[in-house]
Amino acid sequence: MAETKVSAAEQEPEAAPEPEERGSRSLRDALRAAEVDARLLGLLGALAVIWIVFHIITPNHTFFTPRNIWNLSVQTAVVAIMATGMVLIIVTRNIDLSVGAVMAAVGMFMAVVQHDWLPAWIGFDHPLTWVIALAAGLAMGAAIGAFQGSIVAYVGVPSFIVTLGGFLVWRGVAWWMVSGQTLAPMDTLFRKLGGGSTGTVGGTWSWVLAIAACAGIVLLQFTRRRQRARYGFRLRPMWTEISIAVIACGALLLLVGFLNRYYLPPALATATGHEGENISLGLAYPVLIAIGVGIVMTFIATRRRFGRSVYAIGGNPDAAELAGIKTRRTIVKTFTLMGLLVGLAAAVQVARLNAAVSGLGTGMELNVIAAAVIGGTSLSGGIGTIVGALLGALVMQSLVSGMVLMGIEAPLQDIVVGIVLVLAVTLDTIFRRRAAR
Amino acid sequence: MIDRTGTPLVELRDIRVAFGGVHAVQDVSVDLYPGEVVGLVGGNGAGKTTLIRTLSGAHPADSGQILIDGDPVTISHPRDAKALGVETIYQNLALADNIDAPGNVFLGRELTTRFGNLDDSAMEDATRKLMGRLNPKFQNFVVPVASLSGGQRQSVAIARAVHFNARILIMDEPTAALGPAETKQVGDLIKQLREEGIGIFLISHDIHDVYDLSDRISVMLQGKLVGTVDKTEVTTDEVLAMIILGKRPGEVTQKDLAELH
């Protein structure tokens, strides 16, 4: 050991430790203790206000009816599926402006596969047609995403430019594939992906799924609690656990019960041999797909190393690189995932329309980005949740749906949605600034 | 005293780094023995950080050699350095502000369950134990590190470096953002790590920050090494003369020393 010498540093007086900031943080600490996300509560509150106000002001109070909410759920699905991918893109400080155009190209490709190619090989309405068409679309979407992502990550061209190029290119490709024709109709099974009166799981299965989801919520809480107890960490008070379980499961069951009151139109019920009966449509496939995507994406974002890397890159790209994270590969993966989700959304959209046109998904990129941003995703990177984006998509679609019911013209709808977008981000910015203090 | 008869833990030989036409580091050689603290000092732009970034993998050298335990190694990425037991605490701490303390400690090296999922509880547990040793007052394990104080952030950065059994630790201006109490804490930690046999490069622009803690001091000026001296053989004034005038202790006159004050 080297001997110690008296130095200037030791002559400095010992200062008191930095005073910890308390007081103003106590409310946030309380919220944190319950581990309730204030921003998420805000979104749910906004959604409740929108639904209540529209229900009151729409003629005949048609907003909060099983029929309208069911339609709303199906209409939200397409944007919601893509918004979950957009969150990860934006969190890494990138953007994807090409999703609407990619949707057109991929949708058109899936239509070509099932409309022109497969019938020649395996005949019309083969039970595998929908699987092959969907797989082809997902592969194409992922490939386009990987290609654009590689240019962003490895060549270093800003994602804004790469995907702006893609915005023009893929729309052109969609047109060029069929020389501007409209392809219709789609395969019978494929069409189920789009919802509609045949594309639902029915009332009974909706209940089964809802009850399974409740069991899942409780199981998740239980595992998490046991995990924390194993390490002797502070546990969430039991009353919070129970309240959360009761509120979440109660809301879920109420919603499904409500949606199950949307019945098959009498004429269709008669045609299927159920004259005079109330046949619940139940949850539509696109809605289940969107919920499934939301769960998987939340898992990827919060429980996997890939997700952690994505948030680290968004928070501090240099730190992520210095920590040994393969940042470029991670960026390519986010774009690939985005492409895959666009493929899935394109399948739903084509199935819903029962046709593919080169104008498919026009302007959709802005809805998707807006959904993510309304849901609390920060364009400066590092912040954003999948659940937030799903709720953001629902908020936007609720506004549109309500205004349609009120007979408001499209341009005015755009004005309102535009204002809400800016307002939402303004509130979020103020909220964040106050939280940072 | 440090035993310097064996093979050095690290040897940087004739390292050269240029940015465009600017020679940031010119033919600099320094070495480090196990259980030794080498202070690397020099004014702003002297090339200390650039030199050390070649060892941490943040920026490869244009030429020169790096030897660890006497074996030449190639370090072209931070991952390579970490694999060789070289951990770095950067001046800006290199933390992801939006992620909590355990997330930052394990960034890029997350603990996972047998299904490959993040094991947040295990990481929090390990971080709590680590902090119990490094900074017992640290309690904010679930908030993003953006909301922590400078000293707490420093603790996170240090925890990250020491958790993975580093053999060689690089600390770039470790106390620049700290108050006196926290500075003392970091000093105590450095002494503790040194006793565990870890070799430490301590980088600072201020000789007073590192003089006490260092066994040897290497001084850089304008990208070149002025010299490496044993601390027991020099005074702070002599080191100051090396930093400012580029003169080794024997070359300094009384007039020079007078001008420094």
C-alpha cells in the first residue's frame, strides 16, 4: 500500500449530505406505492368522459349501445394493432411513415395470393387458403420492415426519410401489382379475420375468454406477489391487490356482457335456423387479435431483453451502446416487428373490406402515430407503453364514431381529432414537466 | 508498496488516436498493476479520456497495442472490454435516464429466468445488496434514474461497474459532480477495491482529486505523455508543473513553481 499524505482534499470541511426532496413528492409516492399509473388513469378518464358526453349528445342516445360499442371495437382494431409496433419505433427515437403504404402493398399481395395464385393450385375456398395468404402477407410485411430498418440502422439514413420514401414506394407497388384493379372477393375463411357477422367467436366463447382473462389477471397478481415475497420486498397492500382484481375483472365481465347484447340481425338469425332467438355475435376476431397483440407486445416490451434494449436506446443511445447492447440490430428488429404487425393489420383490413384496393390504408400512418402519441409515447424517445397506445387508438376512434353518429361532416371530424391530438400532447408535456420538478 | 516486478495487469503501448488531422493521443504508453491506482491527469483536451476510451472499447486506437496479463488483446467494442474484465465509469455516467436503478446496473447483461424473461426481482435484489455495500442510504430502486441526485446516479454507475467482478476499473472524473461527503465515499470505495486486487485508472483534470488515492500518476499534455511518477516521490506542485508546463520533476525550476501559484 502507498502511504497516505495529507492533501488539500482532506482539509475541506465535511458538508452535510444533500437534503432529499420530499413533501411535494408524497402524492406521487402514494400512487407509486399502489403502483397505479397516473397517465393510464388519465387516459381511461378521458375515454369515460368522451363516451358519456357522446352518449348524452347523440340523437336517440345511440353511442353507448352494444351495437355501437361493438362496431367501435372492430373499427379500432386495425389502428390498435399497428400502434403497438409504432410505440417501440418511436421509443427508439425513430418514426415509420410508411405503414399505410406498406399496408396497401401487403394487403394487395395477400389478395393476389388468394385470388389469383392459390385457386390455380389448390382450388377455391380451400381450408388452407387463409393460412397461406396470411403467412405470405406477414412475411412480406416483416421483410419490408427489415429492409427499411436496415437502411436506418446500418446505413444511418434518418428513419423519417427512409419511411417517407417507403410511403411513396409501397403505395406505387400496390398499384403496380394489379395495375390499379380492385381485387374481390376474398376467401371465405380469410374474411373471418375482418369480423363481420361471421367473424366472431359467439356469446358463449366470449364469456369463456372473459373468465379466462380474469383468471389470468389474478394469477399474474399472485405470481408477482409471491415473487416479491420470495426476495422480501415490500408488498403492495392486500386491499390494493383485491381492489385492482375486482375492478379489472368486473369491468371486463361487464364489458363482455354488454357487447354480448349485440345480436345477429333477425333476418340472419332466421336464415341460420334460429328464428326469433337472440344470437350474440360475441367478440369479433379483429378485436381478439388486437387484444392478443397488445398482450404479446406488452410482454415483449416489459419482460424481454429486447424490450429493455429498446427503452435503453430511447433513453440514451450512447449509454446503450456502451453497455454492450447491439443497438443497430435492435433497431432493425423494431422495424421488422412493425412490418409484421402491418401485415397482420392489412389482413384484417382486407378481410373487413372483402376487397383489396391500392388506396388501402391511405392516411393510416397518421392515425397510428397519433394513437401512440395520445397514448403517452414521447417523440423524444424512451417513453411509451403498449396499453397507452391501445387506449389512444380507442380514444381517437371513439371521437370519430361519436361524430359520425352526430352527422358531423368529415372535415370537421378532422379538425376535432387534430385539436385533440395537440391537446393530449400539451397536457402530457405539462404533466411531465411538473413531474420532473 | 505495490509489487511491480511481475507482469502488468494492463499495458497500453504506443497508443495513437487521431480525429481528422488532430492527434488526440500520440504514442502514449501507460501500465497498471493489480491492486494499483494510477491517476491519469492533464488539462482539458490533454487526451486522457481519448486514451482510456481505447481500453474501454468506446473508440478503437488507430495504432498501438493493448496487453492484458501480458497478452495482446483486440478491443473494438465495449463488449470486448467487458469480456476481458474491464469496466468503465464514464464521466457522463452513461445511464439510461428512463430506466430504474436495477435496470441500469444490469443494462446489456440482464438476469433472466429459465424462460429467458427478465428477472426483475432478482436484479432488484442484487442491486439492493450491492447498494447496501456501496451507498446504504440509496433507497430509490423503482424510479427512473432521471429523478435521482447526482450522487445517487454516481452510485448506480459505480454499482454497475463493480457488480460484474471487474479486474480493471476505469473511472473518468468520478467525483466531478459530487459533494464532499459523496466524494469521500467514492474515495473509500476506491481504497476498498484496490485492496481486493483490482487495478484502477483514475482520470481527472485536477491533481487534488486523485493525488491521495493514486499510487502512481501519469500526466498527459497535448496528446503526449509527460511522464509517469511514483506518488511518494513527488509533491502536488511538481505534478502541477507536469500538467501545466509539461516539465518532469527534475526539469522544474523554482521560478517555474513560483509562476504556478
